[in-house]
Amino acid sequence: MKVLIVVTDSLGVGAMPDAPNYGDYDVDTFGHIWKFNGGLHIPNMLKLGWGNIEGILDGELKTEDPIGSFGRMAEASKGKDTTTGHWEIAGLKTEVPFKTYPDGFPREFMDKYEEAIGIRCLGNCTASGTQIIEDYGDEHEATGKPIVYTSADSVFQIAMNVQKFGLDTLYRYCETAREMLVGEFACGRVIARPYIVNEDGERERTSDRRDYSVTPFAETILNKVEQAGLTVYAVGKISDIFNGWGVTESVHNTDDMNGVDNTLEALDKDFNGFIFTNLVDFDSKYGHRRDPKGYGENIERFDRRLPEIIEHLGDDDILFITADHGNDPTYTGTDHTREYVPLIAYGKKVKAGVDLGTRASFADLGATVCDLLGAGQTGFGTSFKEEILK
């Protein structure tokens, strides 16, 4: 038996009641993308019950006889970032949000960091990843000084031209930052942002991005499944988010459709256990860049691949589709948005048309995964296994 979670990164389905506490007003990633594009062609998602989820476009997309079970999940943790969302899915509640650096990282830290890597840095500000390589690209390429920037998330991002200075150098700078960004200067993730100058002379980010996360503060469902003697197969940036803890096999994606390909390969492998897939382009390419048209097209691309995923499911396998936060591309700024996330369940042994309502935590999904695999529990989250199994 395999249990698969596909995280459509940032595809939120409407503002949570506490969204204003996070500076988010009238946010709705899916709903606003739908309206901006005058609708989307997503017959497979709707067939599974996506339009039946509470709050989605006032019910106008409801399917009469959905083949999957459906619901939405509220985030119990404090925050709206990748690490917090994935950790909660995996059974951990983050009580204190990760520290952010809206004015850049303190000079005290930067001095120590620059001494450690042996070179000064450029930037050290809040910025768009595509814009900052234009702002500092010429100086960086002339001097080798890495470009450091952050966002409203708890991230320390380093951009470098890897044609000139090498991917290994960028990764080494990131590994040093990860070791240092603890305690007083704690930070959720260090992200390597490699780019090249393409044949048209344009700076273009590559797929060799790597996330260096802090290790979870307690065991997650990944550990529980591994301890049960089962496989934990991480697709995309999942292994990075959990710092490899509890992962038995992993593969990185070049883009979301490659992520689907890697997921299909995992489903065809001979093992029992858990496949955890993250499709990051929704968030990084379209949400943060405030591109509702591109985001909508990516949703449609994912929808077209859903029949393949379903065809590769074994008789006992179960598919879940969810997200880790919102990132409304029609909203101001470039930050994530505090939203409910979707919950779709499908498999030959899953009941059709069960409304799972609004779950109190993302961790309900993780608890259900453990329950299905007989892998124990983390102590946070309520399994809905009995509600969905025939």
C-alpha cells in the first residue's frame, strides 16, 4: 500500500478568520485566479470534488456526484510559510512563528557571515528574486560577491551566477549560512537561488534551487512511517523542508510536470509506504511573482496530469491533494497569504462524495496517513480514516 500526498504549493482556498492578523484581507488564491481568468478548464479536479469544498466560489463549481472525498483544513500553527505548513501536515504545531527580517539581516550577523565565507555580500534587503538579480547582477558578476535577500518569510536567500562561480560555491555559502542562522539569528530556511545568463543575454533562474531547512523540533509522520519499516519517498523540496529527517528516498524536480513524472515513477516502484510530493512552481513561479494567468495555466497543467496519477494508483493506494498555505497572485506585495488549504482524497477504497468539512488542523491529514499505514501517531491531529474508507 502506498499513501500519496501531493502538495500544490500555495494553492489556498480562501482566507482564514485570522487572516487580518497576518496583514491579509479578502485573499483567496484559487477563487481569485478563477475569476481573473474567467474560469479554468479543470474537469478532473472538479470530478474529484474540488468545487464541492466549503467556501469555493459560493458553491458554483459543485459536482453532483464527485468521485473523491473533499474538505478544507485550517492552519493551527502560527505562520503562513512553507516550513510551518509542511511540518503541520506532518504532525507538528508551530507555536512561535519563525523570525523574519523585513529590514535585512542584522549587520552583526552579516559581518560574521562574510568573515566566514571570505567575501562581502550585496543586497541584504527584502526583494523579489527576479528583480534583485537585475539590480545587482552586474556588480555580482564583476566581483563574485553573492547577492543576499529575504522576503516576508523566514528565509535567507543567496543568488549567484553559477556559470561564472559554480553551483558548488553557492551551495557552500548556503551551508555556512544554515550553520550560523540559529539561536539569536534563527531563520527557517536558507535558499540557494542559482541563475545563468541565457543565449539572449537574459538572467534566468535555474532548477538547481536548494532549500536548507532547520530540522523539525520533534518527530513527524515521516519518522513514524520510517520506524514502521516502510518507505518514505520525498519528491521535490520535501527532503529539504525536513532536513532529510525521516526520508528514506528522495528526488528533486526540475519543474512541476517533472514532479508529476517523478511521482508516477515512485508509484510504480515496489514498496509500501508514503510518497510526499511538493509542486513548488505554483508558489515560486506564479504566486510570488503575482502572475494569476500563469498560475491558472499551471493549475490546468496539473489537472491534465491527474488521470495519469489516478491510473498509476494500485488497488490499495490512496491519493491526497492539499496545499501548505496561500499565495494569492491578485493580492498586493509578494508574500504568502493566510488561507485554508484544500483536502481531496481518492482511491479505490475511498468513499465517494464524503464531505470532510473544515478540519481544525493540517495535522489531521498526517494523522490519517499514519493511521492508514499503521505507523503510530505524533500526538497532534485527528485521523479521518474511518470517514473515508469503504
